[in-house]
Amino acid sequence: MTQPKEGIVDLSVRQMCEAWRLMCRHAPGWRGSSADGVEYIFSGLPVPFFNVAFVTAPSVSAEALRSSGNAARAWAAETAQVPWFFVVTHDTLEPGVDATAILGECGYGAVLPLTGMFASKVAPVASVPAGLRIDAPASDADCAAIVDINSAAYETDIGPTKVVLGRQSFWNGHTAALGRVDGTPVSSTAVFMIDGYRYVALVATEPAHRRHGYADAVMRHALQTAAAAHGERPTILHATDAGRPIYARMGYTSISTHTFFMDSAFLGGH
């Protein structure tokens, strides 16, 4: 990683935006827009994680953040009556800007922190855990299993996204991997090729099958498969606090910090 801090943070933001656009743009209610340093990527599905407004401007002042927060609420209210997130990259805020306090005044609550992470390469899986078989989804039902695994793992129903992610045609040019135990899908990883980078997403394991090394093996397998098809390209992901140390052990380094905020009108169920 040779880019300056500003460049690598911008890369993290751009990769995140393009990954979300990729996952949302084929949904029936897709809406996208860009205005005043905010990128709107809304699937129109009733899943907040798939309706997102990203602050993409550099050097964001307190006044600019407040203005963007208010503008995003107005845009979402006029455009799509679905739960959604407003995403701030802390590395792009001017010194002293307290995003949580400012956005709290605008009617948002902090919901989820994520850390952007980068690796030049990740070693292939050394050995597959006993009883685990890893392969690519072979049907729409297999693709739908990726959605089900992530719903269970993150305790959030993302079932409506099957209209996009649950179709084999969606995965053309990208990589998905399923880990199975006794024929049942229990772990997943997706690798999207975005601007020459391998972007990792949808890493999850069914709660009853955790602590066996399944996610590590499935993720390394997916990255290796993507490398075989597209070359050993650098890889980027955005990790939860729980996942960050696991990815660090795989060779990823932290490059950016983000918080997903939610409009208070939708906070009741989160």
C-alpha cells in the first residue's frame, strides 16, 4: 500500500460506494443520485443496509455535515419511504467535528461502525476444516442461501434482497462461495471485482456453526477463485468490530473508519 493516507481513504470510500451500487442497482425500486458531496444508492427494498447515502466529500466541516444530513433526510423522504442509512467517513471530517453530536441534532442515531481494510494479497486456504465442502452456488436456491446465512449471522432480515442477490445471473463476472456441512450451506463469502480490486462482502457463518474456521476457509477460497479468474489483485473490505481482528490476522490493515447512522424515524426496530 503506497498511496498517501488521503488517497487510500478515498479509495475505501469509492470501493464502498461501488460495491453498494452493484448490489442495489438491479432492484426493482432502484434510485441513485449524487448531490452536494453525498452519493445516494437506494435499492428501494425494505432493508436499511441496501438504501444508503454516503458522504463522499473531502474535508467535511461541521456546517457541511449538518447541511448534508438535513439534505439527505429530505431526499429520502421525497424519494423512497424505506429505512436507510447515512454513512460518514470519519477520516474525511475536519479536526474536531463530532459527527455523532451534529447528526444527533439533525435527527440521526449511530447504529453501526465499520472499518475499511486493505490487503495486497491474502494467502490461500491452507487446509479446509473437517466436514466442510466449499463450492460455487450452482442454482438460484444456492444464491438465496447466501442471503439466508447473512440474515442469520447478522440477526437482520435481508430476505427481500433475494430479488437481486438470490439469482445466479447477478454473479456473472463476480465470485460467490458457499461452505456446506452435510450438504447444508452454513458459510458464505462474495468477492466483487470493482475497478481492479477484489472487494469482499457477505462474509457470514450460521451462528450454530461458528468457531470452526469455516468463514476463514470460505473467504480465502473465494479470494483464490477470484484471483484465478482476474489476477492476484489487491483486496478491500469493510469490517464490523467483531470481524476486524479476524481480517487483521489474514493480513488486512485498517485504512478508514465509518459510521452508519439512521434517521430516528426508523430507529425503533434497531
